[in-house]
Amino acid sequence: MFIRAIILLSAAVAFSLCPAHAGIVCTAVADGASGKLLKQEGVCDQRVTPASTFKIAISLMGYDSGFLKDEHLPALPFHEGYPAWNPAWRATTDPTSWIKNSVVWFSQQITQSLGEERFQRYVAAFHYGNQDVAGDPGKHNGLTAAWLSSSLKISPLEQLAFLEKVVRRQLPVSARAYEMTGRITAVSVRPNGWEIHGKTGTGSPINADGSEDSDHAFGWFVGWAVKGGRTLVFARLIQDDRQESVGAGLRARDAFLAAAPSVLDIE
């Protein structure tokens, strides 16, 4: 099983750089302008669910289509029946809080506004991972679930390829879509001067019976970093070896930010 193989192959670096009970699958960094790969550690060519890192792509679609207006519009109310396993999701949500709290139902409002054909066209035009937005077999839910431990998959190296197009503005979306996505994905400015933009994601492998293997959750943190006119794109992917109380994506982000000086200050 490739998931177990990933854990074994990355074990040499995993536990020294990541919180207990999680192993680093891949850390990859590339120059945003040239595409030169500056760092590749671990297994970086295996596709897994993008989970909420796909919100970067959804943001570009939402602003390009006009459904998203600015950082605070639209502000959409929560309705019973929406996904709400995080209490923060049971509130009126705008684009800024959508990204901050990683609100699944807000993403689904954007994708449903696009419709299946336009959604598929965006994903294909972005050359995003395997470009499979069919969703779960037999459920016809690709428009609302393809990126949630379902049909859409992407590798860390493919994340870099997508992000390079984002920072170079080479995707078929408006200038405002890039500008606003950059605003709502701002994370922090590190002590060594790197301005970090990015998105976390937590998702699980799928068992043979179709259930989620939450004991071995994947955690992503992907994005770009800007300093002194230079832009780097990065992808960090971890995988748990037991169920944890804090989402794997949040732990991947925090570990990456803590290591940012050594990870990003490379030539």
C-alpha cells in the first residue's frame, strides 16, 4: 500500500521536523519565477486529496466569476444542513473568514454558483492535479465534494506547478482574482522577512469499503513566500500515524512556519 510506503520512506526526516505521531511525506520549494526546484525532500510525486488547499483554486474561480466581490462580500449566512463539524462554521461567513476558518459550505456555495461545466473548465484550465471532478462513485457530488477525500487528487510537485502559475499570473482569470486571492490568503510575515501566503488542508485516505481512514490523515500547507522581490512557492505534506485532536493541516502549517528560515533561505 503506497501510503505505508510513503511513511517508511520519509521516516528519516519525519519525526525530527514534525509534531509527534506525524511524518513528513514531502517538503518541496521552487523559485516562482524560473520554476527551478530548490528543495525536494521525501516522496513528492504521489497524488492525494488536496482537501482545503483547493480553496486557493476556488478563490480564483470565485473572484473571476464575480461571485466573490472583495475581502468581505458576499457575507453568507449559515443554514441548517450545511457541513458544520467545526463550530466556527455555524456563522455568517465572508471570503476572509472562509479562508481563515476553512469553511466547507462556503466553498460549496461558490462551486455550485459556477455549475458543473464551468467548474470543470476551470479545473482543466488550471491543469490541477488529475483534473478529476467526478466526485464519489455513484453519488454525483463532484461539484461539492470532488476535493474532499474524493476523486480530485494532486501531488506536492503538482501543487508547485499550479502555484507557479498563480504567482506568474499565467492562469485564465482576471487580475482582480489574483489580487484578491493574494489578500485573503495572507498568513504572516516571518522574522526573517518572508511574507507568507498559503492554505492548509486536512483529508484522509479512503478504505476499501469507502470509509475515511482518519487514523492516517494527510495534512497540507501550500502557498508562496515573498521577500525582496523574490517569490518562492512551497508545499508541505504530512501524514499521521494515529488520530489526533488538532487537524493535520494546522500542524503542517505551524511546523513549516517554525522551520521557515531554514526552508526558505536557500539559493
